[in-house]
Amino acid sequence: MKDPSFRRSVSLFRAFMNEQEDPEHCYQLLARDAASQVERYEPLRGATVLDIGGGSGHFTEEFRRRGARSYLFEPDPQELGAGGRRTPGSVLADGYLLPVADGTADVTFSSNVLEHVSDPQTFLSEMVRVTRPGGLIYVSFTNWYSPWGGHETAPWHYFGAARARARYRRKTGRPAKHTLGENLFAVHIGPTLRHVRARDDVELVTARSRYWPFLASAITRVPGVREFATWNLLLILRRCPHVDEH
């Protein structure tokens, strides 16, 4: 996979900066970008795609536009109806226990969800379970030491999560959406890569910065530096063909 273009990175960054004012444009752009990333590894037309934690459904809708049979599973009913929109056929379900048979999906997709679950390893195991042998697993997340790791309180999370939340409330007059240890967790690149590489049910196809415009895969190979410079880690995995299904 080639490094993404500088123009593409700038477009995404501008959209992120205007997310509050124009969320529809931001998430439509991100969905098109993510679907294009998936298609570099697996054709979407005719594929069964499970979108885990896809919120308002922009990713699911983009997959369907490209010919996939896509289904959205989201545990938060407020996220399902965010912005007054709800994707037809979406399911209220926990990512730890999906109501799906083993090996159902050609592609299992999760965008920026891993940092919001308290047990990332179990979450990943469930994604593997529902993916067919040889199928694709797409996982991206914002690592804690990323400049965006604190989400709306970033970059002040570097000075402590509680202090960052207090500052956010002073500046905006409202509490931050995310609280460390409740709906946001400090997920790190090094331990995540070690866990994935130690598994015998998946093959790591690539680990790279999702948005960075150059040396996107090289950054993730440098301990310490990667925890800051990666910004957002993208993992492309394949379920091993030899895995037995029960």
C-alpha cells in the first residue's frame, strides 16, 4: 500500500478541524477514504461487511454505495440516531458479543472504536470470530499519546486527563463528552502490535499511520516515537485460513 498523498491528509485535517460545524462533510469524507483503503485489500462489491461501532452509519452507507452488503452494529442508541439520522438495518449490539455467526463477514470494520472499549483484546477477538477464514479485518484507533489522544480535550491530556477535562469545562461551559476510564481508554501502539503479532488466528498485513502523508508504515516501527507520531494507527489483518470454526 502506497503512502497517502499530502493533499489527501490536508483535506482530512481540515474536515476534522470543522467537525463541530459540519459533521456531515467530515464523516462522509472519512467514510469515502476508509472504503478506498479497504478496497486496496478486498473488493467491496458483493462482500458482506460488518461495521462495528459505526455510530451514525456513514461508513455502512458508503460500503453499500460500493456494492457491499453492509450491516452496522452500535452499542449506543444515541450514536445510532446522531444528527437526526439512522441507517436502515442498523443493530443495537455490544461489540464484545455480536449477534452474528462465526465466519459471517468478508470484511469486519472498526474505525476509531478501540480506544473507547475497556477490553481491546476481547473486542478484537470478537471481530476475528465473525470474519471468515481469509477475510479482512480493518481496525483503526487513536492512541493515547497521539496529539489527538484526549479527543476533545487534546492536547491538554498530556498534562493529565482530569486537568484537561477541567480546562475544557472552563473554556466551553459544558463537560467533555469523554472521560478517561469510563468511555475513553489509554490504548498504546506497542502493546497492541505485540498482542496482534502473538495471535495465531490472524496475519498482520500492515500497521501504519492512517492519516500521515509519508513514511506511514515506517513510523510504527520506531518504539517511543510511534506513540506520538503515528497519530492514528491503522491495522489491516487477515483471519488465518487454518482457523477451525465451531
